[in-house]
Amino acid sequence: MWDFIKKLIARFFIVIGVLTVLNIALIVWLISSIDFSGFGKKEVQEKTLLTINAGAISGDVFPETNYMMLDSFFGKQISLLDTLTSVRAAAADPRIVGIFLDLSDMNLSYAQAEELRNELILFKNAGKKVWAWSDSYGEYSSGTKSYYLATAADKIFLQNSGFVTFNGMSSTSMFFKNLFEKIKVEPIGAARKEYKTYWNMYSEEKFTEAHRESTESLINSMFSKVAAEVSESRRIPVDKVYEIADSVSMTSPYAVKNNLIDGIRYKDDILEEMRNQTGYEHRMSVVAYKNIGEDLFKITPLSGPKIAVIEVPGSIHRGVSDMSPSGKPQSSGSTTIVSLLKKAWKDENVKGIILRVNSPGGSVIASETIWNQVETIKKTGGKPVIVSMGSVAASGGYYVSMNADRIFADHNTITGSIGVVIGKFYTRNLFESLGITFDSVTIGKNNNFLSALEKFTPEQEEYLNKNLDEVYSTFVQRAADGRKMNAMDLEKFAHGRVWSGGLAYKNGLVDEIGGFMAAYSYMKEKIGVPDCQFVKYPDTNGLLSLFQDEEEEENQSDSVLGTINRFAATLFKAATLVNREIRMHSEEMYQSREDAVLE
């Protein structure tokens, strides 16, 4: 036994040693590969044009982490939040003369596009040029969103042979009822109430009346906002915008004729025209602009007053959040989110907390756990908790938001869905048709309550319905308390129905129409620190901390494991910053060559 333990310990330290050597080798290789002669050019130069490639905007809060070597090592991505704050900074930066927006590739939601569009308009209102270009705004389909974002610009250009496919919005749902009948699977579920449509995909062949009504209301609200803003920007009557939305697609000449674009140009031609208009002498991507102020090997965290930004992404569930190999949160585990909230709560430098919610929901238990922690922080006073809803904050996503001091949502945010659903698939008939049989021995007549091999008994159905009623009633009451409404008044807007952010505001489910920057500005005013910076949680300097709760992190803080963790984090952080220098320097050289050719 002792020999086994010694071998285990030896192997552990061998692994640690190998990882340490690899990290040191990585740092040495990175440093040796850099041409340090370019480091003197780290400051933004006068007469610089900021370039934004919409395809590089990935996620809301965490596009990269300090563990980028485990993900896309040389990927030039930036989060939406970093893009927004960079554009805001550039508007006040006299060295930045304009923005060139490339929309050839874009993965943003309508809510994200709305936030970026609003920020670009503020930049434009500061007296600086914004030009948008794309090789095509959709190709016969899916161009409405990118064109909507383009209308924030002073001028919109399109490549020859490109299209403007501004053809409205749609929402298509898939239904599996007939398939399940064919394969002898019976979906057994229940919901509260008629607009809670998640289970419909399994139990229905098409939209129910309530399902269709809520979906039509949602997309009508969203598109009416898009149409109105396109109309205002392009000086086209709203009726004409709706008429255009009925078309299949417009070729570039027709797009010019209908005042959807200002010209047909190739990208290099537009950049040259913009040089003549703005007098820019240098170009810099928004990724490089964001990173330009970061000091090489700066490991120490931001000191002084700060605002904590905690993202609640993906499905909400019990336990720890799911992470990508690079440390990006892919879901919201209640243990992880509560741990982050407690860290921010106990940090004396944190003056306020912004929850950025991007979740369609999930576990009621996990949502209640997060809700309770927000409520606890509120009751203690001193640190406001504000919610900024992103693309979607519905069901559990609304649950964790509803007791915040203030809720901000984009007009195009999908929110609400105050309801509950539960179900299972009865598969015994499927297995028996395949020649598979089952037998079991159990203690407790309800042991197999959610078993796929058993149907609900009448007693179990009664219990299920009582449970759904209780959960729904609690959800409604929690929402009413958070919104300071009478429960009966709020219940009219519940029933499991989803709303656009605009309709949610009208119905009192959110407090403000605005994106992250509006929430951030409000928070700074609320805490009385106008220049307060925000910091993103979790602090990915601690890789292991992403998978631990607060108590575990405190216990290991002075252990050998904690020391190794901090050492590895320092190496990863250094590697990240060196990598950024490489990207920025290589981009400078590339753009300098382009400028030389253009000159």
C-alpha cells in the first residue's frame, strides 16, 4: 500500500513538473518569436481608423481567457462587452477619426446587434464617421440582421454582385409527435400554463393557438423596432420598409435605387475613399485597440473601486458550470454562480454587481439558489445588484433576474416565460418492439417516478400537478415581489409567455430598455463613482477555481495545490499577454504594408 502511495505521489509531481517545463518552454518560444523593435509603437497613433470585423465578436463576456492556449491560440476574437466599451472609448479618443465596419460575417443575435448599433450611433453623434461594408447582406436569405446593424453607419456600401436580403423575420418550430408515434415513444409532460410551449415540440404536430399568438407577438415586436430604425436611418417610409421586407432579395443596383445602400464598391476602394474623407493615416482593429493599454506581464488585478460583471450563460443547472477547454463558461451551475456572487459581495473594492444574463432557463432548484443569493446581497444593503439581459433571459433566466435592484433589457431581448414545465419519455414499448424486456425490484412505490419505463400512476399525476401549481405560484409571487406589483396583476403577464424586451418593459417585467452600457452607466451613477471600471468574473487567473465553490477555494488557498495553481495561472497570463503583443505587432506590420500600397 505504501509503495502505491509513493508511486502515486511521484507521478503527481512528474505531471506537475512536465506541465511547468512545457509552460516555461512556451513562454521562451513566445518571447523569442517576437520582434521587440515594434513594441515602441504600442500607443494609438494620431489619425487612426478603427476597424470592426463583426465576425470577430464572439460571446458577451468571455471570448478569450488567460488559458487561450487551450482554445484558439491566435484567434482574433473580442467579446461584445469589450467591443462596446472600446467603441465608447474611441468616441472620446481624439486619435480615432472613424470606424470601418465589415459585416461580411456576423454571428450576433438581434439583441447584440441592437446594442452595438446604439453604440455606433453614439460614436457617430460625437462627430466621427462610421462606414459599413459587406460583400453581401445575406445571400437570398438571412440578411435582415446584418443590414439592420449596417444602418447605424453614415454610409452603407456593398460589393458588386452582392445582395441586400432584407426579408423580415420568421420563427420556425420543430414538432416530433408523429415521429414518437412511429417509434412507439410516448412523451408524458405537463406545463403551467398555456403559453409555456417548450413541451409542445414533443406533444403537438403544429403551433397551438397560444403558441402561435405569443410567437407572432414576439417577432412583430422585434421587427417593428428594426423597421422603424431602418426607416429613420435611411429616410425610407416605414410602409416602404415593410414592402421591401416582402421581397426575396435585392441585387446591388436595385439596393442603390431603393436607397438601401450608398454605393457599390470593393473593400479596398472603400478604405481609400474613407482615407480621403477622414484623412486617416493608420488603421487598427478593435481587438488591438482593446489590448493596447495592457502592460506586458501585468499580473496584478485591478485595484480600487470596481464593478463586478458576472455572466449567467446557457442552461441553468445545479452544481458547477460547464466550461470549455479554455475556461469559457458554457452553462450556469448554481454552485459556480453563487460562489462568484459571494466573492463579489465580500470584496470590499466591489461597489456593485452587474449580472449579464443570457439564459433560456433550466432547473427551478438552481434558479431558486441563485435568486436567494441575490436576495441575500440585497438585504445586506450597500451593494446594488443590477441585471443586464442579453439575447435571452427567459424562464430560469428571468427567475434569477427578477429581484435585482434594476433590470435592463434590449428591445430585442427574449424574456419572461414565467411558468414551469416537466416531462419524461415513456420508452418501454419501443424497447419491447426491439425484443428488449425489463424486470426490477424496488423499495418504495414511487422510486421510479421519472423512470422512462413507467407511466405515472393517478397518485403520481396528482402529486405532479400540485407540484407544478406550487412552483408556478412561487414563481409568480417572486416576480411580483421583485417587480413591486400585485401578484394578480403580474400573473396576467405570466402564463409561461415569452415577451420581447420592449413588451416586457411595457408590462412592467423590466425597468429599462438599454444594453450593457446603459446598465453600466446607471451602476456608476448609483454607486457615485463616475470613473469606476468593471471587472469580469470569474477571475480566470485561477483555472481550478472555475470548478470549485467558495469554500473549496478558501481551503486550498494556502495549500501546495493552491501554490501550483497560482504559478500556472501566472505562466498562462504571461503567455496570453505575449500572444496579444504578437497579434498587435503582426497586425501593425500587415496594415502598414497595406497603407504603403495604398499610398
